[in-house]
Amino acid sequence: MRMTGSRHRLEPTKLAGILLSHRHLDHSGDVNNMIEAMTMGGTEPRGMLFAPSDALEGDDPVVLKYVRTFLARVVTLKEGGSYELGSVKFTCPVRHQHRGEVYGFRFQIGQASADYTDYADDTECRPDAEEGSRPVDRRQKSEGRVQKAEVQSGLTLSYIADTRYFLELAEHYRADVVVMNVVRPKPSQLDHLSAPDAEELVKAMRPKLTVLGHFGMRMLAARPWVIAREMSERTGCKVVAASDGMLIDLEEYEASSRKPQAASAEGDNWPSSPSPQATSQQPRTADSELGV
């Protein structure tokens, strides 16, 4: 009943590609099934698979060789590589610090929004900044670039897959929307992000929306929707916790919607992340061409 209640309305035959961040079974367990479903059991060869080399090579590749023949193309991911699938462009900016070969993805959909990235760089979101305890707005210092950002269109979206925290993550994955895997509520010896790590990234990147996911048992016990809400309050940035069946309307976060408005004296009131019982209230999103 629980699985049925959170079942996604996904039509695999409409997918154009599958992206695999790494070979670990909690991420790759369905890849062969999805290839079969996307190609109607191989009777309609089509689509592309993007995967790291250690998911495709060696003595025990997780992508079975016989299903690869069902695909139009198999692409091996590399650090710093740039890729295209239809109108979607994406990169694998940096190899992650995790067991095996692991990559995240930074997507560019539509017109480039470099000026928006500059805008994010110049708007600090540090509650401990020297001007006081509230987020520091530095947008007046780059007014010309902000005006350009108004007319840009498109969306940048980053997915930070499994990794331990390192300083370059923020530089590589800055985007309008950031999805990151956060396994633990507190720092640990695991090569995974913790909630404090995620908060540091939010402060540095200042995305329009951050989605926390891939929770471990300790994170679930700590109530991730509460952690996300408190993180929003401390940073002044919108942070939500992923939940089963969650749908997000990405059009709301396109770069063209960014306006050079000064920070409100009252602050922004972000909606809190829903508890698992409230997932039916999540906004809907358009169908995707990618299966990640």
C-alpha cells in the first residue's frame, strides 16, 4: 500500500536517455529494467545511456551487456565532460570523493544564464556576515549584470550525487535549482554529505531552490522536513526535503524569473518542507526526457 500510494506516473517509453551517477546498487539497481522498459524489451532500440566507466567495464559491470544492444548509444562519463540529449545540455563538472567512480550532473536547459550565475556569486547568504545576522544582499554591486539576468531564459539544475564535502562542490554545482544527497543529520566518517555540509553549500551557492534527499535512517529519525525548514530560516534560502511522490514545477525557477529586488526587511517566508503525510500537496512538473 505504501509503495502504491507513492507510485510515479512514469511512462518509460517516452524517455530519451538514462543517466547513471555511479554503480552502487542503491543507485543502479533498476538501470537494466529501465533500459528494457524504455526500448520495449529491445524490440524498439532507442535512447541513450550515460554512465561511468566502472559501471560498464570490469569483471562485474552493473549494466548488463545484452541490454546495451537495445540502446542507440552508450556514453562513458568523464570528469569535466559535456554532453547533449535533445535540448538538454549537461556536464559532469568534477569527480566526487566517494567509493568508486561517481559524478553529479549540472543541466542547462534553454538559453545560457551566465549572468544569473554571476548574480548568485555576488549575493551572499551568510547569516554570520559582518553586516549583521540577516543575509547580506550585494546585488547593487553588480547592477549591470542583474539587468542582463532579467532577459535571460532557461534553467540550470544541479544534482550532487554521493560524495564527502569538499570546497570545490559549490563552485562546480552552482545553479537555479540544486538537488543534493544528504545521508546524515550530523557529520560522520562516511563519504557522504551531512546536513551541516548541505547548509554550507546552500550558503555558498544560494540557489532559488534546494532539495535534500537520499536520507539515511538517522536522517529520517531526525525529521528531514524539520531540518530543511530550519536550514531555510538560517540561510534565507528556500530548502525543502524530498518525499515520496514529490513533484516540482521547474518553470517557477527559470533564470528569466530572477528579478533584481532588494532583500525584504521582513525576510522571505519559505514554505516548510512537507511531512510524508502531506505529499499530495506538492506541485506538479512537466514530463522529463531523462531518467536519472
